[in-house]
Amino acid sequence: MFNSTVCALTGHNQPELLLLDLDGTLIDSVPDLAKAVDSMLGILGMSLAGPERVARWVGDGADMLVRRALADGDEDAAKTLMQAQVTNARQYFDSAYMRCLHQATGAFPGVDEFLQATGKKVLITNKPRQFTEPLITSLGWDSHFEFLLCGDDLSERKPSPVPVLHACKELGISVENTLMVGDSRADIQAAKSAGVASVAVTYGYNHGEDIRGSAPDLVIDSLNQLLG
């Protein structure tokens, strides 16, 4: 299944469990997210952001995406916004995103083949479940995952190790025999904190930063590079 480079990450054994991020790793969701963000900003009478800027804001859940949009990308201002303001804007964002959820979002090249070729997998995303489930269904991926862990399922989300450890515990698989694949610093930090080997893809979002700066165990340009 996996090549020798991957096996070396888990002590020369085939990984028993694969943990996969969604946005920026399996799918290019920015076109639809940007459309929803701009719809929200337009209703609020604010300047539109566009896909390039929204791509830098993705990865920490819907609330943080909305905060960054409302703060025009200012990270400090985004974190200090009143929750009531965010909640109001989220209603506009949620409604718009649900309408355009499947319009432009699609799998990155080779992803479908990779999912079919690999064994036990869990999806770990910071995207809320209300969006994740219909999106996975629309892509025909329901049968590929043991279960989905979404951003609002547990007490903590990535970059916390909680979702990673929860997936391992639920399936009775040790962290040493688990591999995490993602595109952002949150994915790599969650894996490292949990003691799980990490693989980063170069084509994702990661807030416009080079993912190598997060020191993943392996960096790849395509998921199919992991296969034997």
C-alpha cells in the first residue's frame, strides 16, 4: 500500500491508520468559501475579499474565517472581535456557504485514486459538521472513512492533539502506527503534539506560508507519492 519512505516514518511498518485533513489537502474549497465570505461581507456593506485573501484565512474553523474576514485579515483584531458580532455575521456566511457548497469545490488531482488505494482512514477537519457531511456525500466519499471528526465534534480541534488522539483511541490503534496528512501548521502541530508522524502537502493553503516551516516529517507534492 504505502512506499518504504512512509513505512520508515512508522518504524518500517505499514501505517494502520491514516488521518486526513479536508480543505487544502483533499479538496480545493476556496472558490466556494470565498463566494460565501464575499456574500457575507456584501450584506454587511464591507469590501469584498476574493479567493486569494480567503485562501490565507482558511484552516481554523468557520468562526475564525469569519473573524478574519470581518477584521480584513488583521489577526489580532480578528481575535478580539465581540462574539455577538461574529455570531451575526456567521448567520450570513452559513446561509451563503450552504447554498454554494458544491458549486466549485472539487478533489485535487489523484485524491480519488488515493482514497480507493488506502485502508483505514479518519477525516479530521476543523470545518463544522453541517458542511462536512453533505460535502463528503456529494463527493461520493462516505465509504472511504471509518468516521468523520469535525471542528464542532469535540472539546478541542486542531492544532490541539485531542482529535488525533480521539481517532486512535476509538479504533484501538497506537499513535506509533498512525500517519497524519495535512496542508497546514494546525495539522502538523496536532500530529506532533499527539506523537503521530506527519506528512504535509505543498499545494494547500497554510495561511500563505511555506509548510516546511512547520517541520513535518515528510513533504509531498501529491498524495500518490505516498503509495508503493
